Amino acid sequence: MARLHNFSAGPAAIPLEVLEASAAGLSDYRGTGIGVPEMSHRSKAFIAIMDEAVAGVRDLLKVPADYEVLFLQGGATLQFAMLAMNLLKNRGDYVITGVWAEKAYSEAGAIGAVEAVASSKDARYSFIPKNFTQKDGSDYLHITSNNTVEGTQFRNYPRPPQGVPLVVDASSDILSRPLDFTGVGLVYAGAQKNLGPSGVVLVILRKDLLERNPRKLPEILRYSAHAKAGSMLNTPPTFSVYMVKLVLDWIRKEGGVAEMEARARRKAGLIYNLIDEGGLYRGTAAREDRSLMNITFTLPSEELTEKFLKESEKQGMEGLKGYRTVGGVRASIYNAVPLASVEALAQLMGDFSRKHG
Ligand SMILES: *Cc1c(COP(=O)(O)O)cnc(C)c1O
């Protein structure tokens, strides 16, 4: 059976060679006679996998030495709460750019005082707010690097006032471009968009923040405890970490994050060009804030949208339906989505537009 063109928003496409390598590691890891999911996380073999995963992130993103790289559980959603538990003393500031930012804001609100310093909600999150100010006394500024649902992305991260760490949810664009760590205190990313399978979340945290301890917490919710234990405070999601390691190897082999960014520009350009031709499709994101990972657009009617989605399925394309509360079409074109898949989508869009435009 042929593989589909996978445009799912998450869990999302994983490179075929990673899937095949992980299938081999499932039953016999490098001739050890046992598979990765059945080996002790304290074994030499697994500790090496964890070390290589950490080293892969450090290498690909050029993570400065004063940052910890952790692999935790509970997804990005647990990070919404956990980052506030660990960092929020006085007030956390949030830029609200979409449904995931809203959730981050609301979860932190269960821990302490939060403030929305900017929001594009009134414009259906179609743009990234740029000029905003923060009051004194903020513990951090939280942004969502790429808005998976709405199809917008920060081109550049904002610079909070001196001493206020930037906290970044990069779940849907991590490793799709270089990351500037200037002013950044914490970056987190659920793995299931650009890093591999679900079940593990990457956390990159500046070491001085480990010592903040604004409140008493159970160990499992404390970054410092996870850092001290090398992400092995309890049994880690071993197979997910293994697959992330394979994805990191793949990115390096393909040319690193600069190459991922070049590919993303090329792939996204194919679709945005069609949108800009002014035919059947309307982009929903402001031009300068368009995401290179999730492309959102609408057709003139529900009927045509349905028809388009049906046709895409017929042509072996998966996951193009827009988010349940937003509608329209969303093409998620993460690192692992090949150019050929995006070319197939562009071909369909062109053909469909000529037929129905
Ligand atoms: C998918 C996503 C999340 C939620 O991730 P979970 O791992 O399901 O908790 C959070 N933020 C962004 C930007 C996402 O794309």
C-alpha cells in the first residue's frame, strides 16, 4: 500500500526512514536481542539514546551551555501549568495569538496572576501583535511561536524588558528554523508535530531559572528535580525518546535547521503563491505573519470546501480539514512532509480552482 500525503496537524508526518528504523529497534535494537520499549531505562543502551537525543537538540539548535535540555511527559499542555508553577511568583504576561496561547494563559491563571499584554482575538487571531508594553513586576513573557490552528507565526521573537525571560511554546515549529536564544528563558515543544511521536515534550530551560522555587512543589512538577535526574526522575517514555533521537539524526543528515527552513519556505511558497493568485482560495493569516508550518485558507462556500476535501482524500491526501472550531482548510507542512506532497496539493488546488473558479 502506498503512503498517503500526510498534512495532519498533529500527531503528524514522520520521515519514512525514521519509521522504518524505529520498527527495526522495536524488536532488536542494534543486535542486542531486545527491543527499545522492553529495555531498562537504566541500561547503558537506553542512557546512550537519551544522551544522544539531548546532544542532538543541543547541536541542531546551538543551545547555549547555560541551558538544560529535558525530555518530559504530559505534553505541551502540562507545560502550560508547570512553567507557571516553577516561574510565576508575581505575574506572568501572555501574548494571546490563538487557541493554544489562550490555553497556556488560562492554565497559568489557575496557578497565579496572569495578564494578557496583547491579543489578536478580535481579529480572529489573523495576525501577530507586535507593539505592546509590559508593566513592571513580570516574571516572564509567554508567546506561542507558531499558531498551529490559525496559521500565524512570529517571524522574530519579541524582546521583553531586561531581566524578564521570554517563555516560548514552540510545539509546532521547533527545529524548522534556527532559534535565537537571546532573552529566552524557556522553550517547550510537544514532540508530535515536528519532533516525532506524542508522549514526550522537549523543554529547554536557562539554568538560573531552576533555582527560582516560588512555591513548594512535588518533585515530578519541578524542573530542578528533572534536571538533576537527567530526565530520568521516573521512567521516561523510552520509545518516544528513541524516535525523537532518530528524527534528530534525520534532520542532521538532511542538512540541519537552516536546510529545514529553506525547505519550509519553498514548500509554503508553493501554496501561498496559489492563494495570492486571487482565485478560489483566501488566506486567513495576515501576509507578514503567515506560518511556514500550518497554512490556513478558505473556499467561497461550505459546499466547495467539502468538495475540495473529498477530492483531496481521493488523491491520497490526509488531514487537510481545518481545526474543528475554525473550519476551512489547513495544510500542515512540517519538516517531515516531503516537497512532493506539497506539490501534489498545489496541483490539486490549481486544478480544482480552474474547474470551480
Ligand atoms: C499541539 C499544541 C499544543 C498541545 O500539545 P499537547 O502535547 O497535546 O499538550 C500546545 N501548543 C501548541 C502550539 C500546539 O501546536
